[in-house]
Amino acid sequence: MKISELLKEKKYSLSFEVFPPKTNAVYESVISAAKEIAKLEPSFMSVTYGAGGGTSEYTLEMAKNIKNRYGVPSVAHLTCISSTKETVREMIGKIKDAGIENIMALRGDIPQERFGEDRGKWDYRYASELVADIKSISPSMCIGGACYPEIHPESANQTEDIRYLKEKVDAGCEFLTTQMFFDNNLLYNFLYKIREAGITVPVIAGIMPITKANQVEKAIKLSGSFMPQRFKSLVDKFGRYPDAMKQAGIAYATDQIIDLYANGITHVHVYTMNKPDVAAQIKANMSDILGKAD
């Protein structure tokens, strides 16, 4: 099923993200985690592209299994910053041949060894270029993209960030998923601004449950996320106690999601970090909410 079709449904939905194994040594545990998350019957599952050093082949294999074995619509991530046009064309062909209808088109992080290079010589500099290529190679593919409710770490300001986002949507991006955020007001303000800029595609809110204190620093480094004082207080109070921190982190994420649903956000995507128990608890917390009409 294409995500663009799923997003037309005016019912509250919940989807999950998983990432492929970094090495063969952890392959079985990652596959098992993905299977358990799929059993929760999410609206869809997305699979990141070689996260943490994993390979794109694992991404494709996991996305294919999620769709064919577990019956859950899947989205295969595809990054382009370190790829050639030929490599991207080959990967798009493999995704299409696997029967996957959805691609999350991302620029990806710039490798440290390429920081000093002339970017004008790269095959890809922006995600919008990847979106355009996917659309030209496989017109029927449903393409998603990322957006930042605050600001992309490399953008000079939010106005510039939204301008680039508009270029990505105009190139063929059919839906957007946000980077993690911890203050819902940031999303509401962002949505107002992008709608004013003419960006009308559906936006899925991305939520990451922080279940360990050391995840806070990583989250800030990854996305530059603003941490509200009430969240800082939660970490300060319970961060030393793993079980309490996990429970509090899930409760905070649950509160965010319920507030989003209550304020007209229909679809939420959870960055599960391959933790079926966290995904299961959040899904359970929404048991009488999910599927209700907006």
C-alpha cells in the first residue's frame, strides 16, 4: 500500500521505524525485533538506510520481509550524498523489483572525509535531486521526505530551510515525516509556516521515546532538538534509575502523541530504536484512541 493513500484516511494511526543490523553478528536480534514490532500491526514500518554502518542490502531485505511476511506496508529509506547516479538508479530498481511502493528519500549525513570537497562535483547535494531522480526513474513510486520542525542543522535560518523543503516537495515528495521534537508547540508553529509557504502535502509527526538518560545528548546532536524544561526535569529526576527513566520516557512520548491527536495531527511515526517493548507499550497506551475518526 502506498503511504500517500494511507494518509488520506482520517483516522488516528501509529507507525514505527526500525533500522537494519550493523553487522552479521546482530542480524538475528534485529530481525527478531522487527518481527515483534510488526506483530503490533502498525500502519506502516520504515527501514533506515544502512544506519550505523549497516548495508543498503539489509534495508531492502527488511523492508521486503515486513511487507511480504508480516503484511505491514513498508517504506525503504534511500540516501544519496555518498552515492553516484548509477548506484541510486540500481537501488531504485531493486526496491521496485522487491515490490516495495514507498521510498523515504534522504540526503544523508555528509561523511567526515568529504567535508573539504567541492560539492559542486558531487552527483547529489540535496534530497530534492534524489526525489527528482526517483520520480523520473519510477513515476509510480510513492516518495516521502524529512523535515525539521525547528531548523535543519545546516540551514542559516528557518526561512531558508522551508524554501529548500518546498523545492523537495515540488520535485515530487508526496508526504513528509518530521525529525524528532520534544515540544509540540514547535510542530504546530512549523506547520503554520509551511502551509503559508504553499507546502500542502501530509506531515507525519516523528516522536522518539527517550528511555535512557544518555539518549538525550545523542538526540540533541542528531537533530538539534530543543529540550523543554519539563523534559529536562524528568531526566534529572529519573535518569539515574533505568526502570523509572524508561517508564517516564514512554509516558512523556505518550503524552506528546495524545496531544498531537487532540490537536488535529492524524498520523504519528515513532522512532523505536528497535525496541519492541517500547513500541508495544506506546501502542497499548493508545488502544482506545487508534482507529478513531479525526
